[in-house]
Amino acid sequence: MPTNIELETLESVKNYYGKILQTNKDLKTSACCSIESVPSNYLPLIAKIHPVVKEKFYGCGSPFPQALTGRKILDLGCGTGRDVYLLSQLVGETGSVIGIDMTKEQLDVANSYLDYHRDQFGYNKSNVSFVSGYIENLKSCGIEDNSIDLIVSNCVTNLSPNKKMVFSEIFRVLKPGGELYFSDVFSNQRIPENLKHDPILLGECLAGALYTEDFRRLLSSLGIHDFRIVSQSKINLINPDIEKKIGNINFYSITFRAFKIPLEDRCEDYGQVAYYQGTIDGNPHNFLLDDHHNFITGKPMLVCGNTADMISTTHYKDHFRIIGDKSQHYGLFDCGPSAVIASQGEIGIGACC
């Protein structure tokens, strides 16, 4: 059962997103605005989404991985469903998307346009459903163990008062080999206790931001020892009052990916080489795994054991060719973000990041 403080936090968030905010223009900072631009090939798909759904969208990233056709996707904290309706088009009629949110006002909007989007996308039957519930308790929402191919979320996990439960549930419901691909707000230090329950800072995705090292420790405690940064941007709050209250804490919008597969806690070298075959729709020339693994079609790339497993034991396995196995070990693999990224002082966490 959630504690009284957790219940108060959830009620504060519901009030902020259900009653105080009417559109994304009501936000007081840029933290919950989409900093990362949506890939240009998605813009025609977004154009098909109803304007009311879009104007009530709150997000800080672009949590849309590659190779989505036919996948079963769960969107945590879906709000009015902009990402759900975009993903609906990306998975096609053979795939499905479930959106979960705790805010009635947001879900009312999402459900109002189910038929509209089915017609817009030219589907015989909608491949979308919305569920009222809490991301800390997906079982109560009817999400079974090992049932989901991909989980996405856009600037929502920071709002949860029990993040360990959220990520525990994520890895419970993901299928073996399944993927978590999400964007959220993170901080470079722990948020002081006196700020954690400020309703404005909480609603603006700041008070609940996880310190990046605590996020690493949290996933490690759940057996996820290697996860990857796909992209990151420093957030400029653009609000003098909130900047004064926050002090010298820096916030970042970061998109992560993690897989439900056994991985080592360090990048180990087994002499393996990976080839991307250029077979993912929309990605004929390259495949971006993370901020320092951009596979060029047909070009060999030396990879650590963890990276080899990420692309050979998951949904992406049909699109790669791996040379070598783990029969010979050569020590630690020199695996890390590029010198340019490191020199900018941006955050790097995870076994390979």
C-alpha cells in the first residue's frame, strides 16, 4: 500500500495535470516541454493527430525506437495520448499500444478521439486502448508478467513517489528480450527534501527528478547492470523564481534504453564484431543504439559482449550479424561516450555509458 506521503504526491500531480494545466502553454518552465525534436519522418504522422490531443501533450523527449512494426507497446503516463497515437501508426494494424494514466481529465481526452484516429489512420479496428491506473501497480491495470515487447514513457517516471516500484513493474511485465525506451528529467545531484513536495516544482517535473547516480543504483538493484543513453540535453528552466528556488541543481532531459536480458556490470571484450544489415524500415544507412554506437550499414564495428547481446538477443537480432562468441575473453572493452560529449560535461552513466 502507498504511504500517506506517496498518496499526497500522486494527488498533487493529478491536480496539476488534471485541473491547473489546460494546455502545454500553461507550463511554468521548459522541463516538461519536448526539448528533443521529433524525427522529421514522424512529422506527417503527428499531423494526423487531433489538435486537442497535441495541445495537451507534455513531454521532454522523443521515446520512439526503431523497428516498431507489429510490437505490443505500453506507454506509461500516456496523458491525452499523443505518443500513443503516434506509436499506433508506427506499429501498424498488426501491433498494439496500451496507454496508462492516473488523470481522468487526460484520459477523457484520449478516449474521445479513438474513432477519429482509427479513421485517420485507415484502420479497420483501433489498435489502441487506454487504461486508468497507476504506473506503480501495473498488475491492477491487467498487465501480466512477460507480456509487453516495448515500454515507453515521456517525462513521467519523475512524477512517481515510488520509482523503485515503477521500474520493478516495468521489468516484470516486459517479455524476455523486451525493451524499455524512455525520456525523462534527471538531475546532477539529489533534490533537497524541502523541495520534493513543492506542488509547482513537482508538477514541472523538477522536484521528483532522480539524481543520475541514484538511477544507476536503482536499476542495478533490479539486475539491470547496463543501460544506454541515447540522447541528452541540459534543461534551461527560463523562470527566475523557480531558478532561485532550485539553486545550483542542473537538470537534463535524457532518453535511455534498457533491455530485459542478462548483462555484465562492465563492458567486457570478447573480440566480437557487429554488422548492421540496413534492413530496418526507415533506417537503411545506419542504426543508432546509443550516444556512442552508430552502426553504419555494412561497416564492421568492434563491440563489447553486452552490446553484442543487445543487438543479437532482442527484437533487433534479425537486422545484425555478429562475428565471434564469448569463448575467448580479452579483458575490459574500451567502451564509452565520444570525446566531444565528454568534453561538454554532460552526464554519462551505465556500464557502457
